[in-house]
Amino acid sequence: MSELASKGQLRMSFLRWALLTVPAILFLGLFMSRVSNSRFGNPWFDALAKPDWFPPGWLFGAVWSVLYILIGLAIAHILHARGAQGRRTAIGLFLVQLALNLSWTPVFFVAHQVTAALWLIMLILILAVATTISFSRIRKAAAWLMLPYLAWLTFATVLAWEMERLNPDAEQLKATGASTQIAL
């Protein structure tokens, strides 16, 4: 017997990792979105000035769902690559950028910190690039799976820059809406 595991066993090992990572990352993204009220209908967000090229609201949920699936598959490739040189660093970079990614939503939508969210997304983008480079040294497929994420993060960074520019006082902005006070 010249091999440690058959190709079928290796495929099943990757599949087991993917069955863990993809739903976990999807769940975390959905959870952070829900607890942060990051959808349209958020009075503070609705009150912000947005650029003319701002995408429709439904696109964000669709894009992030696909991206979370892709990055879940990417990290599954790396987790599956036991013994690969640089694997620990790649996993560490991935986990840090994912944690920061998940923290972006409450920073922006709950804390209303538009400037901090801009700096945070720039850091996420830098770490995602480093993660992708690290992944490419282990498994090229994992790096390819990260490219749509990098493209969207680049777009989201430009969008965050524009939101910050259009809303210099966003942190002090009070949401408009119905008042519960009755004037006599």
C-alpha cells in the first residue's frame, strides 16, 4: 500500500470540512446582520445620504450569502491541507479578517460609527488580501475562491468611503420617524 488515503477518502475529508465551515460562516453572517438590523428599514441607515450608484438593498444579502459560501469553501481547502507549510498562519489570518468582517456590521449599523467602519473595512481588505496570498501558497483553489470576496470588499470600501464623505456628521444623525410624544 503506497498511499495513506485514497482520493475518495480525501474528497470526503474536504467535504466534511466544507459541511462545517460553510454553514458556520453563513450562520455567523446572518446572525450579525439580524442583531445589527443591517437591512433597509433601519431608520438611521435610511436617513443617510447615499451615492447615486448605491446598489439595491436585496443585492447585499444575495452577494454576502454567495461570498460566505465561497470563503467557507476556501477555508475548508486550507483546513483540509493538513501538514501544509504556512497553514497555521493562513488559518489565523482568515479567522482575524473574518472576526473583523463580522464586527463591521455592528460598528456601522448599531454604533453608527461611519468613520470607524471605513477604517475597519480598509483593515479587513488588507487582511483579506494577506489571507488570499497565504492561501495561494497552500491551495490555489482556495485563493481563487477568495477573489470574489476581495472584489466585493474593494467595492464596499469605496462605498464606505463615499458614505463617509456624504455623511460627515452621521454619528450625530438622529433617525427620522414617528414620534411617541404627544404635544398638548
